[in-house]
Amino acid sequence: MSVSAKPNKRPSNPNFSSGPCAKHPGWTPDALKGAMVGRSHRAKPAKARIQEVSDRSRAILGLPDDYHTGIVPASDTGAMEMAMWSMLGARGVDMLAWESFGSGWVTDVVKQLKLEDIRTLDANYGELPDLNDVDFDRDVIFTWNGTTSGVRVPNADWIPNDRAGLTFCDATSAVFAMDMDFSKLDVVTYSWQKVLGGEAQHGVLILSPRAVDRLESYSPPWPMPKLFRMTKGGKFNASIFNGATINTVSMLCVEDALDALKWVDGIGGRQETVRRSEANLKAIADWVEATDWVDFLAVDAGTRSCTSICLTIIADWFVELPDDGQAGVAKRMVTLLDEAGVAYDIGAYRDAPPGLRIWGGATIETSDLEALCPWLDWAYEQVLSEQ
């Protein structure tokens, strides 16, 4: 077959990685020049910077006044582990898994915490479990957005206000990009490296009053590492959520997160970051609608992620290839786009079906995604001509 020439227009920013994600438009290293480097993170001005990150985050997200927000070690993973090890075991647990990270939480609870009363509600990549099957007399653990599958829950309407158990939500690729009803969520975790385009390593943990009650009324039977301890003398240690972090934080990362939050404020707050993310999804959706070789991995249009946009190749010749052949084709496309300097790091997650994963969070300009789509067609035609 004849292969089309390379498109003339290129994305201005080729960074479409799903984490760490692109910095916000206009970012330069000068954003870090005010960082409190060389100072103790417990010094008054440094602690004030840390607290400002939490305060700005609370305001932008519109958290209830009685919720607590803290910066914790080890990114979103650390925040989720901290919450699960500190609070699980008081009730049975329903765990929802439809992609790699949700399945990882199942593994931790089953094989590490070894709880006895666990129900796993799972689904294949591209689908959601039946949310009507969830029992809210139990604790419930789920990801709001499946970062490796591109499938998100449609809303929080399936979560009752009068639940007896706690809801644990891994929101790392959803928060700041999707409308979330935090009153339905008792434990929320995320990291700065996703929609904010911040630096990796530190996590954010949000707790409702019900989660605090659990910490004060229940002590797990297993040893608790220092990094996970949120109580002192049987009472909630609120200082951790008021600038006095458990361990040393990077003041460079704190400064970068603060810069990202100021950018969000400057463009119109969470309403605008949600709008930008949804506009990015629409740009890809319009192209998919007009393209016969590709489709979303998400089966239901109402569950398509606007951040971790996962695509699968549906052409007959591709579907007929063995699994390793499909993976090879997808990797070849990713390599061509990388070598052309138009898209970096857009391969599907290693545990996901072969395909593409393109970040569409708020730091991505819609015009860059529109410029990328013809390049995706070009890469596909290149690979097809090689078969």
C-alpha cells in the first residue's frame, strides 16, 4: 500500500505520558526559584509552604470543611497503603478491580494483610464491575479512574450517604480532571504527578470525619510501620495534616506543586481543569469516530476516561495476529512516533491489552492532541505497510 507523507503540523509539546505527566503550559524551571531549599521542612516558612499546598488543594477541590488533607510519603501508592494498613480489618471489604492498579490493591489486601472477609468484584480491561453489587455495609476500595484501562466510574451516585463502611478511593488520575462528590468518599488518595503535572514521590491523603473515627476506634492487629502511623496515644494525629509531615519532604517538589496549584487558580480553578480534560477526550473521540482502525478500550462511552485515554486497534488483520504480534505492532507504532519526536511514552501499560495510552489531563493542550491524531494515522499506515 502507499504510505502517506508525514503530517506537516506537529504537537507543540510531545509529552503525552500518563505519569509523570506534562508540566502545565508555560512552566519553566524558574517556577522553583523560591523553593525553601537548604532549610528544615519544619522551619516556620517551610512549614507554611507545605500548608499552603494543602490549603490551596482543599479550596480548589471544594472539600468539605471537616475533611483533613495531608502530604504523605511514596506517592499515591504510599497514601493508599497507609490508609489500608491503618483502617482495614474492622469490617469485611469489597474490592473493585478492573485494571492493573485496582488489582494491585486486591493483591496487597489478600496476600499481605491477609484479611479473611474479602469480596473481589472484578471486570476485564475496558469494562466496570456491576456497581449495584457493592455492599456498603462493608468497606469499599476502588479506583475512580483506571489509569491503565481508561475506564472510570461515571459518577458517585452508586454510593449511598447512609453507608456503614468506609469508601477508599484511589483518585490519582481523576482528581482535578473529573467531577467528584467528596461527600461520598471517606479516604481519597492521589499524587501531584498526574493532572497537576507536578513532581513524583509525594502522595496526598484526604480523610473524612468517618475515617478519623475509624482510626480512633480501631487498632489493627498487625505491626504498624512509622510511616503509616496516623494516631498518637489512640487519638488522631492532626498535626500530620497541618504541615507537620511524617517524614522529610522535598521542598523543590512542594514548590513545584504550589506553582501548579497557582496555575489552576489562574485559569479558573477546577471547573476549568475539568473542562480542559473533557475537551481533550472529545478531540480524541472525534478522531476515533472518523477512523476505522481504532477504538476506545472502554466499552461504554459513559465510562471513557478523559485523562488516561486508552485505545485499541480493531483492524481485522491486527485482531488475527497472536498476542505477541499485536504487542509488536503497537510497540512499533509507539517507536515511530517517538523517533519522529511527536509523541513520547504512549504505549499501553505493560499489563493492559496491546494498544496506545495517551494522557489527556488538564496540562495537555487540546490543539496538541488534534495535531497528534494525523500522526497516529501515519504511524498506523507505516506499520501496516511493513506487514
